[in-house]
Amino acid sequence: MHSIAVAGHLCLDIAPLSAERARIDPGSLFEVGPLSITLGGSVANTGGTLADLGAHVVPYATVGDDELGELLLSKLASEGFAPPHLSVSPSLATSYSLVIEHSGSDRTFWHHTGANAGFDGSAVTPDAHDLLHVGYPPLLPGLLDNSGQPLHDLFARARSAGVTTSVDLAVVDRNSAVGALDWDSILTSIFLHTDIATPSFDDLTSAFGIDEAYSPELADRFADRLLEEGVAIVAISAGQHGLRLRTASTERLLAGGGILAPLAESWADRSLTASPLPVEHPVTTTGTGDASTAGLLFGLSQGATPEQAIALAIACSAAVMSGARATRDTVLQLDSTVTAIFSPNV
Ligand SMILES: Nc1ncnc2c1ncn2[C@@H]1O[C@H](COP(=O)(O)OP(=O)(O)OP(=O)(O)O)[C@@H](O)[C@H]1O
Ligand SMILES: [Mg+2]
């Protein structure tokens, strides 16, 4: 089985349950439910779905030298991951989000970046893996110095070892310190060594500073740009509009490391769009993009066709949207056409 390294953003999501009536009100006491503590961030989400699908997943991230860091480690161990490589920051605290539910409105997140700011990729040993996925560079300032040099260097190291590289973005908050960086140069530098990119449409409009609503034409212009800058496989997710897949030439795919080279003929010069599966009772859209990335990467690592891999990506998103984990059984119930991906003869 291939070994997949999932590196980057990792935190704990901490949410008091049944707290709809609670609010900030000095001097008051509100009775709330038990505390829910779950893993969050792209390492936990994309990595977790990959593990749920049956992949061998090795997490890499930076945590603090504190109780939350120990809790995070024990949670990773119980969720199907291979032993993680967690660097411990001597000065930064473990990253967490306080998730506050208000009745009748969207959830509020209080997020502490903490030790994620200390992740610079230097502790990742890509040659121990077949695929290296990095999630959420906009939330990992340690990867962004000098126009993204640390991430560029990490991917350059991976590619020179024949390891396939993959990146998912996050929305760039233009009002933050990271939002003031030169994202055109950062992305150009990163994409030079990126084999697979799975941003959302919103990630790209925010990074490129484009204030336009979704259109298939703009999604294609983004895909053209990423392919021109060196990416071999571009999958742009766009919420209700589904997933757009575009791929580069056979020659480029042949240079895409151990995962892509054997698929070069069947994946070259493809252009496909997949619509979302209907979800009867949607619970959340958070993490649907991470699940989509996991489905695509799992399909690629199993040697699936582009049609099969994007069908799996869509099914993983639908599973998460319905509040379920995207396990093999769940995705097969949602779309039986992806069965072949799980058989050894794909
Ligand atoms: N409102 C929606 N209606 C139908 N399908 C949706 C909706 N939102 C998300 N999806 C499904 O999830 C996939 C990923 O969604 P989206 O592009 O919003 O990801 P994202 O913004 O990267 O999410 P996250 O970063 O929270 O993981 C879509 O391709 C689609 O299949
Ligand atoms: Mg996303």
C-alpha cells in the first residue's frame, strides 16, 4: 500500500454542546452540555478521510509543549493514522478553535493559530512516502517567508525523490498579515513543484484578489493558470457547483512522481466536471473540500480513472455534508460506481 504524508494545519476543535442559549453576559451562568473535543484542520480532515477510506496516512504537524498537544497526539492514535511526526514548539501553544453555536445563526470560531505558525516543513521526510499532501498554506505562515520559499523547498525535495506533491489552499483573509503578502509570487513559486492542486474557487478568488462570482469560465481561467504554472492535475471545488478537473500533458504527468507517472496516459489532457450528489439532510458544509481532496488523492493512489476519482471525491464530500465519516461503506452506499477503486484490479 502507498504511504501518504499529510502535512500542515492541525488543531483541536473544542465545542460546548447544547449551548444554543448561552451568550457572553458578565455575571450570568448558563447551563450547557458536555464538551466535544475533535481533531480539526486539514491534516485531521483530509488525512482522516484518507485513513477512513483505507489509506496508510502519516501526519506531520507542529504542536505546543502542553496538555492540548498530548491530547491531540492521543486522538491521532485512536483515529486510524500511522504514528505521527509531531514537532514540538518550545514557545507556541497547540492550535485550537473554540466553536460556539448560536441558535438560529452560523457558528462562531475563536481560532488560535499557535504552533501551526511554527510549521516550516523542515521536519518532513518526503522520501519515506509516495505522496506528500500539504494543507492550508494560508494558515501556515512558517511556509510563506520569502514568497513561499520553505514550501517551495519542501516540494522541491519531495519531487527530486520521485514523491508526488499535492496542495490544498484555504481562503486568504485579505485583512490579516498573511493577506498582505504577495500571493501571486507565492503561488507561482509553489506551483512550480506541485503535481496536484485542489483549491476551492473561493480560495483562488481570495488569493488572486479577484472579486467575481462563480462562473465555469472563471474556474477554467484559474485552471489554465495553474496548469501553465506547472501543476499536473487541478481540481477546483465550488460548493453547489461541484468539482472541475483539468489535467496537463502526458509528458507533465510522467514527471509527476510515483503516483502520477503510471497514470500518465489515462489522465493526460482531461477536462471533466462533476455535480454534487444530492444530500437529503445537510448537516454541514465545513470540511467538504478537505473530503473531496481525500477522495481524489485516494483514487489516484489506487490507480483509478479520472471519472472514478472525481466520483469518489464527490461522494466523500456528500458523506461529510450529511454528517457521516466518508468510510468505504458510506461512499459505496452513496455511489456504487466507485466500487472498482477499492478492488486491487483498478
Ligand atoms: N452548498 C452545497 N451544495 C451542494 N454540494 C456542496 C455544497 N457545499 C459543498 N458541496 C460539496 O462539497 C464539495 C466541496 O465544497 P467547497 O468547494 O465549498 O469546499 P471548501 O470550501 O474547500 O470546503 P472546506 O474548506 O470547508 O473543506 C463540492 O465540490 C460539493 O461536492
Ligand atoms: Mg477547502
